[in-house]
Amino acid sequence: MIKTMIRTLTTATLLAAAATAALAQSAEPARPYLKHDVTVTSSVVRIGDLIENAGIVANIPVFRAPDLGTTGTVPVDTIIAAVRPHALVGFDTGGAADVVVTRAAREIPIAEIEKTLARAIAGRFNVGPAADITVYFDRDPRTIQVDLSAQGDIQVGRLSYDSRNGRFDTTLEVPTGNGQRGLLRLTGRAYATVETVMVSHTIERGAVVKAADLVVERRPRAEVGRDAIAGLDQAVGQAARNTLRPGQPLRSADLTKPEIVLRNEMVMLKFEAPGLTLTMRGKALGSGAEGETVSVLNEQSKRTVQGVVAGPGLVVVISGTPRLAANIPAPADSGQ
């Protein structure tokens, strides 16, 4: 009986000891280890940003963070030296030599700056619709990075604008976080622009313009005359009246219908009259576009007639009464 009790107590003691050891093991904090790629949202890097399971020292800052939206590296040896005074040693580095640190930010692209400024100029100076205003900066600003906590959009503060030359000088208010705003001064030019058709390369006189020869660009409205061509369909298929060079807006006077009958070219001469149609060959004595009148030498009669260009190599002579070619006998008189 006594031996049985001793065995039972011994077993219970062993079980209790095992449970205590297991409890102690489960309560033991996880071992700290180094992160290899870190993203921070504040201006400082804390121990907890670099080391997982850093415990009570996690919120202690040890480095200055990179600039907004940028990335930097920190050597592991430097990190070990920085955290040693805070009694954090022996953490697992995973064999890394450096830690990559990125400062998170909200990006304000240049396109948004341009649109904001165009709306302000359109609203304050009656230049025209904001969508038609193109902004050129004297020095292109970089994409603006602001703190993730920054609320609101860029606002235009001071703004001066000269409508004669398009010059502007402005100070923008940029959200920086914590309800604060920074200032950014920009200068440049802003114009009301229109879409303009131009040739992409030199086109010789008389050449027919194709879609591949054209580009559409926005140009200052003041540089574009009222006769400027605004749509590709107005230029494609037309011929250059004179040599066309790139960089200049196309105007109506620059183009004409293409000549589809050329001087000294052999053409089909077609005579049309009520109840009668005759065709024969002739020699064009001048060049002409569709719908234009040209002179043609009738190869059979050796007479010169005038007709209207109706297609490539085709000239039509229309008469109210039948007019026969010289080599065709006249019809017999019905009264004989």
C-alpha cells in the first residue's frame, strides 16, 4: 500500500514538473530576428521597424528615415551597434549584410500640378476652358512626395499671369501632414491651345498627303490662324500646293485637290449628249484635278475640246446637242 502511494506521488510529481517546464517554455518570448526589407511611415526608423520581437525597446528611434518616397540601405553592423545600448543582443540576422529601408509616401504627379494650375488660370484670368490650357514650366518639377497622413490636394495660392506672353509666377500650397502645408514656387508659361494638324516630314509640291504623313499637336491658339486645318480628314487625300515642311500648322491654302489628269498625258475623252455617248483617245493639254476643266486634243479630229476631269485619265465633254467626231459620218436625212 505504501509502495503504491509512493509510486503515485512520484508520477504526479513528474507530471507536474513536466507541465511546469512546458508552461515555462510556452511563456518564453520569441527570439528577436532582423528584417531584411522594411517600410516606414515616419521620419525616423525605430528598433521595432528593423527587428521583429524587439519587446519593450521596439519604439525607440535609432536612425533617420530616408526622404519621402525614397529607399536606402543600412549595414547590419551599424544596426547591431545602434541597438546594443538598449540591451538587445544576440538577435538572428539571417546572414544579411544590409537592410533595405523605404519611406512610404503619397505621390502627387506633375500632371495633377498642371491641371490644378490650368484650372486656376482659367478661373482667374478668363483665358478659356482649363482643358484647352497647356502649361510649360521653366524647370520641370519633380513628382511631389507627401506624407501618407497628408490630407487634401495641392492648392494655388499666389498667382500672377500675363495674358500677352503667357508668363505665370505662382506659389503652390502642398499638404505635408499634421494639418500643415508647404510652399512650392513655380514659374513658366501657360497658353490656350488648340489641336493642329502638321506634317511629320517635308512633302514636295504636288504630292498627295497620306495619314502617315501627318501628326496632331496642341499649339498656342494665338499662333494658329482661323484657316488652320483641325482634322486629319481635311488633309488626307489632298495635294500639297507648295512644299510643306514640319513644325508649321497646315492651312487650307496649303492644300488643293490632287491633279489626276496630267499635261501631255493620254486620256480617255468621253462625249456625252442626250441619247449619245462617244469615247476616244485624246492628249491632255493641261493638268487638272477632279471637277476642273482642261483642254484635250482629239487624236482623231485633231481638234481641241474642253472637258471636265471626271477621274484618273478621264475627261468628259457634255453637250446639250449631239456633236459627232469628225471621222463619223453624219446620219442620213430622214426627209430624203
